[in-house]
Amino acid sequence: MGHPKFARPKYDTPPHPWKADRIEEEHAMKANHGLKNMTEIWKAKSALRRIRGQAMKLIGRADTSEGHYSREKDALLASLNRKGLITTDAILDDILSLSAEDILNRRLQAQVYYKGLACSMKQARQLVTHGQICIGDQKVTIPSYPVTRDEEELIRYHPRSNLNDENHVIRQTILGVRESAEYAEEEVDPEFTQSEASDVNESADDAPKAEDTVEGGGE
């Protein structure tokens, strides 16, 4: 039994510290999500492992349509739906397709960036830690705060934040990034008209035949 004053970590570290593929993957995730260290990735992977374990336990049951396991399955699906990890019509198999990226995308830091309140993930983290972001009327300064589905629409700048001014430098920068974003339109191949097809056929008829170009007719 551990000391009650010093809680045990709620995440598992990698079993092998020098796996090149895992290190490259985690560095990419850290850069994409503007994370402070690898611990935040390990927490997401540990949470995902627990969720998958619950789903696989229920999938392995012969019948989860009634009784205790049915209630446990419904509770798990409802919980993950509230957390924004799965859709309303999801089933247990959909839980197994979740990744650590899905867990990280539910962080307040990521949601601030996805809602267009910051120019980058790192700036989103800075705004959260500096008290510029609130959920409803409650200021939240924890970048790793898990945002529920109901809280998504409540994320905004704090009422006392200078960022509520549309002429603020950061707001203007965000607006400039949006306006400069160019989405390449898919090029459509031009249609081949009937007149063009006739021209091709006439050119083929006028082209020299093999016996005209090869001495002896190719024999």
C-alpha cells in the first residue's frame, strides 16, 4: 500500500524506453498537439487502454442484451458519448477503433484551437494557462481539461479578456490566417466532345499504314 500523501501515477510508462517507432510517433503527437512533455501522451494512452479493456470484456460476453452486462454496456457507451469520443449510434466495436489522438483531441487546449480561438496549439495552451479562456462562466486554466460534448459550444474568451476586442492583434492574426487559407479545387477533366472524336478519327485515317512505312509491308 502506498502512502496516502503521495498518490501513485495514473498512467503507465512505455515497457521499453528505446523503441524508435514509438519515439517518432510520440514526438509527432507532441508537436501536433503542442504538448509540454511525453507524460501527457502516456496518460492518453493509458486512458485509452482502460477504455478498450472494458469494451473487450463486454464483447467477450456471450450475451450483453440483458441483465447486468447490458446495463454496463449502455453505461460505457453513454459515458464515452458524453465525453465526445463516440457518436450516439456507436457500438462496442467502434470503441476499439479509438486512438490516443481521439483522447488528445478532447483536451481543452485542442478544442480552443479547433474552434478558431487561437492560431496554433501552443498559443491555445498559452491562452488557457493565462486565464483567457472560460467554459460558460467558469474560467479554466488547465490545458488538459477533458471537454464534454455539452461543453463544446460553451468555450469562449473570458469576459474580462482583451481578446474580446476584434481589433486585438491575436484576433487580427487569426482572421488573417483564415483569409489566407486556400483550398485547392479539384480539377475536372474536360469532356471529350463529338467533334473532337471525329477529328481524331480523321487523323487516324490519314496516318500512313504499316505497309507504306515498312519496306515489304512488314513481311
